[in-house]
Amino acid sequence: MRSSMEDTLVVSEDGTYIAVFDGHGGSDVSAHLEAHAHRSFQSKLARQGNILGSSSTGKDIAYALKASLNEMEEQVLKVRGWNHQGSTAAVICVDGGSIWAANIGDSRAVLSRAGDAIDLTDDHKPNNKEDQARIEALGGHVEWFGWTDPDGRPIEGMGSWRVNGNLAISRSVGDKDELPFISAEPTIKRFPLQPSSDEFIVVASDGLWDVLDSDECVSFVRSALKVGEDKWDGNQKEFRTIIHRRKEKMAKYLADEALRRGSLDNVGVIVLWFAA
């Protein structure tokens, strides 16, 4: 579910690849990623001689994810009219016994594991220690734009850290005019699947995470599934049907909740379920 054309979403037919791309400065870059990132990923896998979802264990998923995102960066930078545009990327690939996560920027993926929220990605914000050091070493600067307390300390939620007074993220695909301070280097992680406890993954743009933290998001989804269960007087099969319908609409429920809480940004959400 998305609330703006600058947010684009991808779900592969087999459900093993899902992605959220949050554009800024326009919708062209995020639309390009929507159209080409998954195809590029599949191409990188095919060249390894294996098929996603097969029993073979020889696939280098991390390489395919990184190479496909690098290819997207190369393509976007060649388009002169997109110099002032960019996009985040949060990609999840489920293969065999693993969850692979790749991200650039501040779109986020969160796993619910037996009710605990597990961050699968790292938000690339300008004041992250690693990114701030890189930016300053290149001669750039990171500044707070917003409200401060009487001691001059930033008030969380009342402003943002920005690179050279501009972007509020430290990494993105595109943004040619912000190079070399803005990086397109993805963070890639692998998490072993735990089938008995892994419930769902929420991948969303920062419009959701601005108003719900990871724990709140997981709690909201789990609570939404159980509403009315304690008062249900029908049979359990009927209630399972209700839960299935709620799962189908959960991305919309989350986006609506973000807007209800006052999110002022685009809200793009995908929910991947591990159980029917």
C-alpha cells in the first residue's frame, strides 16, 4: 500500500523478493527502481547458474543484491535530468533458510519473531557515526535543523539532521548533485529463518517509522489480528477466515495508522507473512 507516487513497491510473483523505494525530488528514480531492480537481481542470480527457491546452496544472494543496486545507481546517474532526484531502497529476499536484507537510506524492514521486533535494516541517517565520519572526511558537514532544548540539544521528532543543509539521509540511489557526500553503498545482512517463531516482515518508507517505532509496529499488527478474538462465539474456522482477510489488508491498516498519528511524509508499506 502506498500514499504517494514517490513511494514505489515491488512484490515478486513467488513472494521471495519484496522492496520499498521512497523517492525524493521527484518520482522518476523510485519508478525506475520499481521497474528494473528486481529484474536486475534475477539477472545477477541467473548468471550464477542457480534458480531462486531451488535446493541448491551455491547462490550468492548478497552479491546479487549489491550488484543489482549498484547497477541501478549507475543507470540513474547517467540520466542528466535526474541530478536532483534520488530514492531509498529497502529490499528483502527470502531464500532457503535465510532472510536477506539490503537497504540504502531510511526505509526500514522489521521482522516479528515470536512477537519481538527485529530490525533487519539500519537507517542511514546523517548523524550515524559511520556516515557522519565519512561525510566530514570528504569536507561536508552534518547539521541539525529544528528545535533544540535550552541547552542547545536537538529535540527528537522536532527536526532532522541534514547533509550540507540539504538531504535528511546519508545514503540514496541517485542524487548526483549531492555526490560524493551521499553514498549509494547498501548495507546487506543475513538472518537465519526460524520457522517456528518468524511471523511477518514489515517493509516501509520513513513515513511509517516517523510515527511508529519498530516495537510499536509489531505490536500494532499482532493486536490488529486478535481484535475480537476473546469475544468470538463462532467456530475457529470462521475466525481464521477473518484473520486471513485482515492480513490481506494489514499494509493499509498500517498506512492509515501512520496518517492518523500525524505522519506528514509518504507512507509505503508491504507486509510479508510467513504463515497463511
